[in-house]
Amino acid sequence: MLGFVNGLAIVIFLAQLQQFQVPGDEGGMAWMTGTPLWTMLGLVALTMAIIHFLPKLTSTVPASLAAIIIVTLLAITLGLDARSVQGVLQDMSGDPAASIAGGLPAFHIPSIPLTFESLWIILPYASILAAVGLIESLLTMSLIDEITETRGRGNKECIGQGVANSVNGFFGGMGGCAMIGQSMININSGGRGRLSGISAALFLLGFILFASGLIEIIPVAALVGVMFMVVMGTFEWASFRLLGRIPLADTLVGILVAVVTVLTDLAIAVVVGVIISALVFAWEHAKQMRADAHIDKYNIKYYNLHGPLFFGSIQTFADIFDPKNDPQEVIVDFANTRVYDHSGLEAIDSLAERYMRAGKTLHIRHLNQECQNLLVKAGDLVEVNMMEDPTYHVADDRIG
């Protein structure tokens, strides 16, 4: 989660740096210099200052909205709007001649052959977009839940997003998902209920249909300032304080997810983070396999096992036992051990075979009924105690 949040914050920050570029003399883009740069930085700083300090005075007006209005009025008063100083401030599209004005879309069915061949062409891209959208929406919801100390409904979020995007496609729209920037602005402005998101959508629709001229006079510096504050609110600064206090593996996973998010995309970053986290989890739990061994007065050796038995711990499990030097009779107690997968079952069978070859008698206690049914070589060596034997499910490729 920390890696996702920090990576996304860095992506948002880097995207804002493009607004500090202007067309170069030989084509391409060049960084602002001189008066245009200082003007841009000044308005960005003013926007951020208003957003930071206004809530300390009053919460009646959303700080972001107030900052945008004040900076826009100041830019117009000083003659610094996009139309008067080209290259210093731009409208939202970056083109002084552009407009965000639009109309309501028309319903239409995509004109493609409704065949399985078309489906196989679309399916990979649709799956990737759906995965990215759902992952970002659910992670954004988790972040908002953490900030507001509430609990969102992930299932409804997924269903609602899927239905909305499906309907949206019949009107020529692009797929969408929860936007962390807008979500953070909503939360910081006091929005907590469904009405905040609905209001944002309706106001955006109203600006596109009726008030595009008002939006187009907003200096991009004001929007950059708002997004810089979103970056500062999104980035988990506490993660720096955790360095050295949490396991090194967790720190590396967080950094890796953040870097992959910046260099590639969110879907790949999440997949990489899950895989690495799973491997670290398996490695750490594999080291927990141990046994308390002792020999009683009847020369019977007891192995009381502790820790999970799965593919990652089978080597540690095998190294615990010494069939060649053990007494004639050995008892292995699984009361404090759980078998998680087929590899664990094979390890028990292999252990039984080792003691058989050594001519020793092996007893296995407190193994659950499902494991007993799946064991081959060790099946007859298991002591059944219906009152004490545990009950749980084992992941096994032989279970239909």
C-alpha cells in the first residue's frame, strides 16, 4: 500500500512538471526561464499557501476552490491570463485556441463484427484496462478509508464501475476509475458522502455544457498548485520514519512498487509487489519450522513440530530428522503444525519412507483426516484420535 501511494504521488508530481515547459525555438519543449518561470512559481506558491492556511481560518469554503478563484482573479487583474501572456500561463489544454466546450454524446453501438474473433482481439486490452481500473479504485478506496477511518464497500465499487464503464462505451466515452487526485481534493474539502462525488460529476458536466468559458480562464498555475497539495497529502511521509524500524524486506517491496509504478504502470507494479511479497512471506514462514525433540525413559524419541509445513519449509522439515541415528521407535507430533499444500504431504511420505529404509518404527500423531486420506506411504503409520486430531483443508493437486 505504501509503495502504491508513494509511487502514484510521484507520478502525479512528475505530470505537473510538464506545465513548466513552453515550445522551444527549434521545436520541441523547453523549460521556462526568467520572468515567466518566477510568475508561474509565485502563483503556484500562492495557491498552495491558500489551500494550507485557509482551513485554519474557516472551513465554510473549500480551500481548493477558494485558491483557484483567488489566483484566477489575481491573474486576470494583473493581465497574466493565457490570452495576454503566451507561454507564462496556459489554459487547461495547453493551447490558447482550444476549448473544453462540448455537448451531450449520442448513443451508438460499436460497428464491429460481433464474432469470437473480435472478442479475442479486444479481450487482452479490456482485461488489462479492467484490472488497472479496479486495482486503482480499490487501492484508492483503501487510502480514503484509512484517512476517514471508515470502511468502503469494495464489491459495490467494482460492480458500479463495471456497469458505468459498460454503459459509457455505448456513448463513445473512455473507461474510467476512481481518481486519487480528485478523491483527495474531495476529502480535504470536507466531502464524505455520495453527494460529494455526484456533485463533482454534475458540476463537471455543467462546465462542459454551459460554462466552459469560465474554466478556460483558470491559469494552469492554480491547478498545478492544487495538484502539488494533492501530492503532498497523498505521499506517505511517515514511510521515511519507518526506515530501519520495519523488516528490510517490507522496505524493499515498498520501494520496488513505487519505482515500478513510476517507470511502468500501476497494474505491473501491483503484480510485482504481490509476487515479491508472497515470496518474502514464504521465505519468512519457512524459517519457522522447528521441532522440540527428546527421548523418554523407554528410549522412544519424540519430535514435537512447530510451524507451517508447505513447499518453502520442506527442506527444513527434512533436516530435522535423523533416521540413521534415531532410536528404534520414533513419534512425530503434528499438534502444533499445519500442512498447507501437496509438497508438505510429499515431505511426510518421504519421511516415512526414510524411517522404513532404516528399519525404524515411525508413529505420526495429530494429523488431520484429510492429510491421512491423501498420504500414501505414511498412511498406515498415522495414529487416529478423533477427539484431538485437527480439522482443516489442505491445498492439494489431487483433490478434484
